[in-house]
Amino acid sequence: MKCNLSLVIVALAVLAVGLLTDAASAHLAAPGSPPPAPTNIRASDGTYSYMVKTTWNTSAGATSYRIFRADSANGNRTSLAHVTTNYYDDYSAWGGLKIHYYWVTACVVDHDCSQLDDSTPDSGFRGLETPDVSASDGTYTGWVRVNWSSVQSAESYTLYRGTSDAGYTTSISGLTTTSYNDTNALRGISYYYWVKAVAAIDESSIGGPDTGYRNYEAPEGVQATDGVYLDRVRVTWLGSPNAARYQVWRAPTAGGAVIKLGASASPPYDDTTAASGVSYDYSVSACNTDETICSQRSSPDAGYRGQLAATATATSTRTPTPTATATVTRTPSPTVTSTPTSPRPTASPTPGGPRPIYLPLLLR
């Protein structure tokens, strides 16, 4: 009996020692006492634009924690949550750089919590929201228009620009509006744009990028030949600043689809596919080297390919003039034969008298 009693006493002594050891390691007082208040409470200062994260060191013996929030160090404290972790994400925190104060108490299960005033609060706030960025794609020939969303409590904005998404090479700070016309952008080059919201106590994350470009001016002075050539229509135009190539477009003047004929580095362009005698409207657009960025089409000009003149063949039916044949019947002169009956008289001219005439001589 004495032996059993001795064993019981020893066992009780060992148990008591163990309990005292556990109590000392847990910093607990007598049973029913709350755990010590959490230490090193930290609330995020603008790290997140959508919440305030509060963290703390765990308390020995604590199984849960209660989080409280107030708008000032001496303000009314409101219970936010009861958690079993050593952090809490406050999504209900006000935006616009509103500062909140946070306290944490340590509890056993959901009761026996440490005193609220035993914890040292810390302030925190939601950061500025990240702006949404958009840039115009060839809408304007004089600039690139960059727009971004307004951010609550932002005092200014910083705009960044680069020629690739690897990073920016130019920045403009102190902008107080939510748009900017980038007149320094070169025509036909695609740029990347970012924007950051800025306040005295915080800066947002950089929003973007979005790409945008300044367009070329549509070519002027477009002219198409009107039947000058039989084998083509020649199209000419005035060059557009900074353009590397030009696209030539055609549509039937009477109506129909607009088609791209081809491209040229400079005028003129000869349309050898035009149908002879058909009128077409020609227009031209200015482009970069690879024709990925092009201007609006120019005002059209009508032109047409010439035609050969028709050859007229005349067949003349002519009645020949009749040939008159004249037959001349000629009657021979009669032959007078004179037979002298007597010898020709010999006449001696009479001095001063008439000369005798012989009839045979007259009739010969």
C-alpha cells in the first residue's frame, strides 16, 4: 500500500513539473489567462492598390487572433475579422491613400484574448491604382494621342515612351491631365507608352504598355492620264513627308470595288492592266517601308487608257468614160488628066503685058 502511494506521489510530481515547464515556455499565467499581445504589427503602406496587408508575430499559446481598425490612432476601433493565421488582407480599406490604423489581439480559441491596448498599432493605406493606358493607332497625322484612366488621389502623372516593350527611353513628368498629344513622335513608327500615377506619399505601379503611331499625310496632287497612252494609264502624285513607299488603288469610275494595284517607292506608277477605253478612279496612300502603316487613300483622279483610231475603207464604183471613135472617110481629090491636043504653046512674054497662066499647072 505504501509502495503504491509513493508511485502516485512521484507521478504527480512529474506532471506538475511538466505543467510548469509548458506554462513558462508559453508565457502563460494561471489557467484561463489570455496569451500575450502580438508584437511587431506591420500594415502595408501603398504596396497594394486593392488592399492593406497586416502582419504580426505569433503569440505563444494563442490559437487565433482578432484584427481591429480605426481611421486614426485614437479613433473608434472596429473589429474586422477573427483569423487563425498571423496576417490579414483588408480589402475593405478605403482607396485614395486613406490611412487606417490596425490592432491585433491574441486569443485562445475565440475567447480569453489579450488586451487591445496591449498591442502597438501600425498605420497603413492602399496604394494608388495603376492607370489604364491607350494610344491612338494612326488616327492623327500630327501626333499620337495617349489617354489613361484617372486615379483617385493622384496629384500628377508620368508618361513614358519607348520603341520596344523592353523599356522606355523618354519620360515626361508632372502631367496633370489624363491625355497627352505626342507631337515628337515620328510618322510611321510604332511607339510603346506607359503611365504612372504620382502622389506625395505614394506612386502607383507603371501601367501599360500600349502601342500607338502617328500616321502619314495622304498624298496630294494625284493625276491619272486621260488616253495619252495606248498601253497604260500613268499615275503621278506629290510625295508625303517621311513616307518610304506608296500604294496605288483603282476603282471603276462607274462604280465597283477598290483594289490595290501595287506599290512604288516614288511616282509614277503605270497601270498596264487597265481595260482600253474604260475610265477608272485612281488614289494613292503613303506607307512605311514594310507597308504595315499607311495613310488614308488620297482624293481620286479619273484616267483611262487610249484606243487606236478606227480605219475607214472607201470603195468607189466609177463608170468609165465612153471612148468616142471617129471614123473619117476621106474622099480622094479627083485626078484631072489633061491630054494636050496640041503642043504647049510657047509664049513669048509680051513686054509690059500679062503673064500667061497654064491650066494644067493649076490642076496639078
